[in-house]
Amino acid sequence: MLVRLLYVSQPVGPVTTTMTTLILEKSDKNNKKENITGVLCQGSGLWMQVLEGERSKVNLLYARIMSDRNHKNVELLSLEEITQRRFGKWSMALVYLSKDDPMVQMAHPEFDPYTASAKDAFFILDELIKTGTPIINTAT
């Protein structure tokens, strides 16, 4: 059974390019092995990530993320059964959002993923992917 999981968290300490690169390299390797796909949006002191794959594998990955010392305030926004992947072309893609990103500053300055509905979070995520630039776009 395929599922799609959406969560939000805050990084512990500063997020450096080196740290992000290591996360993406590890995700790419592990996700390909486990047939997990998704996207990570990073910026404004938040990580918002979608994971797609077999339920047991996504659950195990999410459990590791919740216990990862690089994350704090990890909160599940959505977990749903799916028949097809929405982000199937990426083992993991990163969309980086700077504080100057117009999407962050003007279009949705009120957006708080911790209080948003899953529907609103997915809407914002889709807009961020459209307006952001995937830094790493790895095919599965």
C-alpha cells in the first residue's frame, strides 16, 4: 500500500550548505534503495517534506526523522493512502526558500504550517515548488 506523508519541522542550529548537501546525498541513496520519493522545502527556519512510498518504509523513515537530533518540533501534517505518486520523479528534491523569496514575503506571509490544514499545506507546497528552484533533482 502506497502512502504520502507530509510533515514540518525546525532545524536545530543553523542550516549550512554542507549540512543540506549531506542530507540530500543520504536521502538520495537511501530513498532509491527503499523506493521512497518526495520533496523537501527548506527556508525561513522550517523544513516541510513530503515522503511517498510503501507504508511500512515511510513509517520507518518518519520515525527516524522524529528521533533525528537535527530536527525539533516535528509534526505530522498529513498521512494518506494513495494510488499514485505525486512526486514520483524525485528520490528527493530540495526547494530552497530564502527570506527574500516573494512567496514567503508577500503571497503567503501569514502561512504557518503548524496551524494550517493539510489541504492548505499541500497548496502552499505546490506553489513553493512552482516558484522555487529545485537545487537537486534526482530521478528515481
